[in-house]
Amino acid sequence: GIQVEQSPPDLILQEGANSTLRCNFSDSVNNLQWFHQNPWGQLINLFYIPSGTKQNGRLSATTVATERYSLLYISSSQTTDSGVYFCAVVEYGNKLVFGAGTILRVKS
Amino acid sequence: ETGVTQTPRHLVMGMTNKKSLKCEQHLGHNAMYWYKQSAKKPLELMFVYNFKEQTENNSVPSRFSPECPNSSHLFLHLHTLQPEDSALYLCASSQVRGSAYEQYFGPGTRLTVT
């Protein structure tokens, strides 16, 4: 099956800093989603981005499907950005495969 | 609020108990999913229901029994669980159209098996 690798596994930022999270996947995908999991376990949809670039406030994402990677950019980070960021892909049908996540801590 | 609700939010049960987790989606979707998130492991897909029919069972032990009575409701019936089944159980839903399957998740049920 498809493999999804996220990097870095852990990231500590000072408030106001920018960061880039990466997601590599081993095969062609029909769907790619980025999620933020808050401390209470809720998965919040950030982007549905099988290809191209999208922006939502301080967050943006780019997926280069032909090169099998996606990037999530966080600018001017805030303490509320802390949590775990997951990339998940669909190889076929509607079976979503998750990466291991990036744990982000933003310090004030 | 994502439009997907789960109850209960927390559950503690003994290994001989029988309990059920409930999920309801208010998004008009036609596919629903159960995922398991254990400590230090990636989220794992357990079951998929498309149009109320189970289309995926990801080698889940029979002590987990799903039920999808309609496209808005999904249950996970639990019996004779093991301590290693303690985890966060997440429900999700999506619309199935073409190849687009953006999934939306509920808040999860944190299960502890004693």
C-alpha cells in the first residue's frame, strides 16, 4: 500500500516564526488532506489539496502531485497553532492513509 | 463544530462489558468511516460504509462490530475488548462523488479498557 512520510516529526517555534511541514507519498494519489489535531483530539480540516496551491489566512499549502509531495506553510505562528499536523492521502476509492504527523509547539 | 458528532466523548469499560459508540453526521454525506488512533501510532482506518454498505474492513478483530442503519448514523459495538484496544476512536464522513472524498471528522471517543 501507499506510504506517507511527514517531516519533521517534532518542531518547536517561537511565536511569530514561520515554518514549513512536508509530506511525501510513495504513489499517485486522488486526494490529499492536511489536518490539525488540537489537544482535545479533534481533527480540523485545513486543506483539501490533491494538486496546486491554496491559502487560508496564515496557512497555505502546495501539492506537487507529479513529484509526490505536499508542503504546509505556517506564517507568523501563534500559540494556538500548537498541536499535531497530519497529512493524509487517498490512493484509491475513499480509503484515507495518514502519515505519522508533525508535533508543533509554539512558545510565547 | 464540523457537522459530525460522537457520543460518548469518554468511555471506561471493563473487558467483559458491552458498549456502543455512536456517530451522527449532519452534512448530507453518503459515506461514513471509523478510525482508531492509538498512542504513538498513525490513525488507522477500521471500517468504511458507502451508501450504508460496508466496503472496507481493515482486518479489524470481530470484537469490534460496526452498524450503519442509514447514511447519517454509524455505530461501533464493542464487546470483550482488551486493554490494548484503549485508544481514541474517530468517526468521519464524506460525500462520494467522482474521485473527491474530503473527509470531516467528529471529536472522537476516548476509550479506556480496564
